[in-house]
Amino acid sequence: MKALFIIAILAAIAIGFWQVARLLGFTKSNQVATKKENNINGWLMLGLLAFVHGLLIYFMVVYGDVLLPKLSASTEGESIDTLFKITFGLILFVQFFTQILIFYFSFKYRGNIDRQAIFYADSHKLEMIWTSVPAVVLTGLVLYGIWTWNKVMDVSKDKEPLYIEIYAKQFQWEARYAGPDNTLGEANVRNIKGINTMGVDMQDKNAADDITVLKEFHLPKGRKVVFQFRSQDVIHSAYMPHFRAQMNCVPGMKTHFGFTPSVTTEEMRKNEDIIAKVEGINKIREAKSKELVAAGEDALEPYEFDYLLLCNKICGSSHYNMQMKIVVEEEADFNKWLKSQKTLAQKIN
């Protein structure tokens, strides 16, 4: 497939050079297109239309398994999915409709010496239609987007949301939980020293019970989680795809995002889409393991699904490795895990 793609690119480049040579008059002195050439170009436009749409359908069908599972892992993600489907559906409809018209009219009205072009004056009616229709559609999408965002950030319906800070730095994530007071202490990069790698202000009374964790963090199912994001160095992007959550982490400022986990890690592992994806990944890993064993190296361990916090900004040479495991569990299990963690004050002392 890769070789075919390279051949197609080289062919396109060669055709491009040939067309430029024709336009510059290197191939012939008469630059007026003949009726035959116009017919050829017209039919090629229809062929290109079929090729582009066929390629689009092919990739949507064949590579659909690399997409996220249909099941959102957060309550708010369901609204985000709906917004995405509506937006994507409109884009596909407009794309198919306009592309068909563009290519078809290029074919239908191809150059013909026996046909004279018709002058058509402007139409206020048509201008009004193709201006007002997109305006109304986009206004609807924007309003629905605002409603979805307000739903994501709304904590008024929750008795006691969980507050967590996600701290980004090249090339690692750290998480900090608000303690029993459910209030995060202040933090600043100037306070980074020793084990206090997140720069928490230990003079702030709200910071005494804060809990910091590395490698993985846990979330309770069915409880609203409000995230606060900070960055130590460059712009990162906290991306939790299964929860339909993403927010930039910007140095010198705090950003926020919230969602309510609705599917535990164990429940998501039983999802049909995830099972199929895991099986596909393990087939690839199995084939790679055979090569490694043949070369005298250790085989790869079978892959098991986990939620991940990823960086969705190219933040440096090890950007690809910037990830943190997320464990979603029942609230009772979460509370038990959180109680087993030491506070930052206990770690320092």
C-alpha cells in the first residue's frame, strides 16, 4: 500500500510538470485547447470525482476500527458525541453535494467551440439563500456547542464534585487531588523543590491535605470531576479521548474542564469495540514478538486496554511518550484507594 501511494504521488508530480510545460508552450506552439482535449479533461473530472469519493468511502469502511469506541466513557461525552455526529454529518452532506456539483458542471460545461457562454447577472435571491442558510446552520451549531460546553462545566447539580489538578511538563504528567477540604492549594513554578515537583505552596492552608500521584490516577464512576490544568514549560494538551475531553495546558495560567465518568475500566474492557481493537493490536504484537524471539530478544506482552491521559500537542522530542494511566472504578473502591495515598505534606515531612 505504501509503495502504491508513493507511485501515485510521483505520477501526480510528473503530470504536474507536464501540464506546466504545456502552459509555458514547451510542448506545442498552439495553446488553444481542442474539442478532443476538452472532452478528455471533462471525462477525467468525472473520473476524479468517482476516485475521490470512492477513496473516502473505502477509508471510512476499512479503517473505521481505529476510531474511538461508540460508547462514551463520560456522561457529558454523550452530548459531545451528538454534537460531533451532527457537525460531521453536515460536513459530509455539504462535501458530497458541492463536490458532485463542481465536478459535474466542469464536465457538462467543458469547452466547446460550437457552444457560446451565457452571461448571467447577479441574483439577490440566490445571494440571500446561500448566505442565510449557512448562517442559520452555523448559528444552530454554535448555540448547541455553547449548551454542551455549559453542561460540561456545570457543577451545580453535583453535591460534591471531585477537584483534581493535572500538571504537565516535558515529558510527564502529575496529578494532585484536593483533600478532605475539597479545595486545591495554590501552586507556582517558583515553589518547585525536591519532592514538591508541582510547585504547591505549602504555606497555603488548603494545600496541607492535597494528594499528589505519579504514573496513574483514579476516578470514581458517577461523580463529577473538575480538572484544573497547569504547565511547567511549554503548551501541552491534556487529551482523554474516551471521555471526549481535551484542554490546553498553558504556562502561567490555569485552564479547566469537567466530566462525569460513566464506565469503569473493567466495564470498558468488555465493550465489543474495545475487544475487537485489543484483538487487532495483539495480532500485530504477536507477529512482532515472533520476529523479536527469532532475533534472541524478549517477546512483547499482550496488550490490555486502559484509559490514558495523552498529550495532544507536539511538545518536544519525547511527546509521543507523554501519557498517564487512568483507572475508573466504583466510588467505594476509589475512596479506599485515595485514603491509602499519602498527602504531599506527609511525603515532605
